[in-house]
Amino acid sequence: MFSKTDSSYGVNEVLLASVLGAVVFSLFAGQPLVIVGVTGPITVFNYTVFDIITPRGTNYFAFMCWIAIWSMLMHWVLAITNACNALSYVTRFSCDIFGFYVAFIYLQKGIQVLTRQWASGDAAAYLSITVALLVLMVAYICGLVGGSTLFQRVVRKFFEDYGTPLTIVFFTGFVHIGRMNTVDLETLPTSRAFFPTKDRGWFIHFWDIHVDDAFLAIPFAVLLTILFYFDHNVVSLPRGTSSVSSLIAQGTEFPLRKPAGFHWDIFLLGLTTGLAGLLGIPFPNGLIPQAPFHTNALCVTRQASDESETSSAKGHTTRVVDHVVEQRVSNLAQGLLTLGTMSGPLLVVLHLIPNGVLAGLFFVMGVQALEGNGITLKMVYLAKDRGLTAASDPLSRISRKKAIWFFVALELVVFGATFAITQTIAAIGFPVFILLLIPVRTFLLPRYFTNEELSILDAPTASPLTMENVGGNFGEDADALRHGAGGIERREAPDGLRVEDSTERGEAGSKQSGLLQRNTSHRSGGDSINGESYEMQAPYSEAQNRSEGLSHRNGRP
């Protein structure tokens, strides 16, 4: 975004946007677990608008401010009219496609950063590529260690929580070892502390624009509102926590006890969008994969061992999510710490980070988002040796195997079309394309797939408790909704499962795969426990990530 907008948005602008979102949402939001910042899709939106508007001689910042003002009003209209009720139609189908797209945006940005390094010479380019790949491998290994049974719990948590930032620190210094120190590497460009990147003030003179350009911003504002309506809300659902972000941060795998607040949060999102426009900074919204990772880190887990005489899993232990520490402090703290990075000393430190290391960080985020995505998990299933695939695997219950292939192919085709659109000047309209996935899933897919197949391949994104705020999930019966609305009960371990005394805070499995319940010795899927069958009704993207088929979100076996 820095290079494609003629340095209009630099490090300070992105940091301030993250601070704005963190402070407002941590203090006032109904879903404070959602991490808000500058996302890949909004980056595409910003530089596409730049490519369209600047040839007209229009003041870019003033035009973006008018987009923000119109979009703010549209967000408020959505909040007042309870438009978020339409989220009841959102399922994993659209969320997985959008998450897949966001993951590839991160990978694409990493590649683009590396291709620009050839301007500094071949040696700089190849060293940057090497460092980027090393950052990816080391950070990935740290994640694997964090989700394994190696070492003590404290050591595993250290690798899981601090492996990636320490990897960035190490390789920032690594490039200065030996003869590598003679290679002229490009580093992260920074500006003066607490000042915009360009020579301007923090307040945008939005009146320095022609009247016709102010009204020309309306269709752009409509597209921005559609993007944020879907992107932020899906992140907010228990797998995320802000619409797509909100839904994902409050996904069904997280046993949240406090209800969601989509309507109020979309109102706040409009407010932060308007403020961001007046300040001349990127518009913040829910982040993927940071939002679900934040919820994941706040999970409190416990160990349960199977002592049933009839269970094939006797003697093995399972990590069970007990509850999520729902609070506002962690989001606020990371926002205030981000504000500190705009100070002079820390900007000097940030300027030392080579672009190759930043590219590696983009790769890490992309791989992490891909690894736990439902599309990826389905493709892994299709690639497995049938003779070595557990019969308890949810997808094994689908008799028409071509249905799985068709569903995955459809998701990949839609993803490919979305990604292709964003590589052209038509990228400004891709939010409409994403939004159309919802009626496609609701009205077209049931014509080819049976209800049983869709219940395994796809399902509501969030639990009844979360969706009660928007009228419940589409097709969900009233009894299930009332059960969720009344407060989801935390499921105790079934008979035959002995709960250990020790409680592990924040150790909810690997962040890369998003696993919240992991069998530390083997996976038994939907096996019976103590003679009772706990059949998994969730989609493959989360059903495979549950051990022994236990559900802690909706209280049904």
C-alpha cells in the first residue's frame, strides 16, 4: 500500500489505524475480543481507488475522507435497521472462501515485497528470499512445538506465543552476520515520530474537493460498506469476532458465555471509519487470522482422560476447552503498545527490519490462515489414502464422494474468480462478488446437495448463543435457539472421562491449525464413549478439530 499509493499510507498511518480500532472496540464494543486493524482487502481497496482517482486530478485524501463519511452514515443505517440479522444466512461456505482469499492476499503481498528487492541488486534479492523462507520455516516449527507434547507446558507456551516475534527479532540481526553485512538490503520505511508519512497534518481538509467528486464517492462508499459488513462481521463470529471477523472470532469451537453485539459493533465500525477518513489513515476493521488467534489464546483448557472399559480410547487424554477469558484488557493493551511503536526510538528499531523479514512474516500469516481453513482441510481429506482414513472422519459419512469433490471444486472456482477480479481495476467491486456467495449457498446449493451432506460439508459459522443477537442461524429450530439464547451450558466431560486437576490457560492447541481440542495420543473422531455415541454434526473444517466429538458450544451430543 505504501508503494502503490505514492507513500500516502506509511507505517505511522497503519499503526494509528490499529490503535484507533483497538481502543474504540476494546472499550465500547459488544465483541471486544475482535482484533481490529488494517486488513489485506482494505489495502486492495485503497490502492485501487488511488489508481482510479488520481488521474482525474482529485485530491486523494479528501476523496477518501468523503468515502469514509458516506460509509459512516451507511453503517449507522445498517445498525439502526438491524441489517446484521442477515448474518443468520452466513455459513462456513462463504467464510472459508473469504478466509482462503485473505490467506492468499498475505502470500501475494509477501511475493510482491520480494520481487521489489531486485532493484537493490541480485545479492539483495536472493538474500531476501532466503531470509523470508527461513522466517517462515522457523516460525512454523515454533507453532508445531507449541501444539505438540514436547517439553513442559511452560516451554510449549513460550514457543507458541513468542516464537514468531522472536523469529523476526533474530533474523533482523541475522542479516548483519559476516559477509551478509555488506549486502545493501531495503528495510521498512518509516517517518518522523507521530507524524504522517507525507508532509501534511493529521486532519484532512475534506472541503478541498469539487462537489461532484464528493458525490462521486458515494458508490465507492457503498462498496466499502459491503466489504466491512461482510469482512468485519464474519471475523466477529466465534471462530473470528467482527462480522466475518466477528463470526470467526466467536466460532462454535469457542465456548463463549457472553452474547454478541453485531448491531452496536457495526455502528462503532462506522464511527471508526469516519474518524479514520478525517485523520487520513486506512480504515480499520476485523482482522483475520489475528482475531481468532486472540480468542484462541484466551481459552482455558483442561485435560480429560478416558477410563471407560468399553471405550477404545481408554487411558488416553484429551484437551478440553473449559471456557474463554472474556475481557477488554488484552485488546486495549495491545492497542496502547502499538501506539508506543510510533515513538522515535521504536521507529528507529522498526526501520532496521529488512523487507525480506517482512515478506517472511506475510508468508507466516498466510500459511497460518490456510492451514486451519475448511477448504484446505477438505483437500487434505481427498488426498488421503482411503485405507488409512479413519471411519469416524465426518466426511467419510458422505456416501456420494463426488459431492465432496464438487463442493471443494466450487469453492476453489469461486476463490479463483475473486482473486482474479482483485488483480484488475475491477477490484473495487469485489465486495459485491463476496456478498453474492450468501444467496448462492442458501438457495442454490441445496438443489444439488442433500441436507445431510450440507450438514457435514457446511454449517452455520457460529453457535446459537452468538447468533441469538441476529435472530439465530437460518433453518435452526426455535428450541435450539432458545437453548443458545438462554446461555450455552458448558458441557462436562461424559461418563468415563476423568478431568485432571491442572488447568492450562491459553493452551488451546496450535494457532496455525486453530485446534482447540487435541487428543494427545490419537484421534478417534466420533467414537463412542462409555457406550454413548457422540456424533459430530459440525462441518469438516471444525469437526476434524474436535476430539471424541465433544461439543461445548450448543449443548447437543
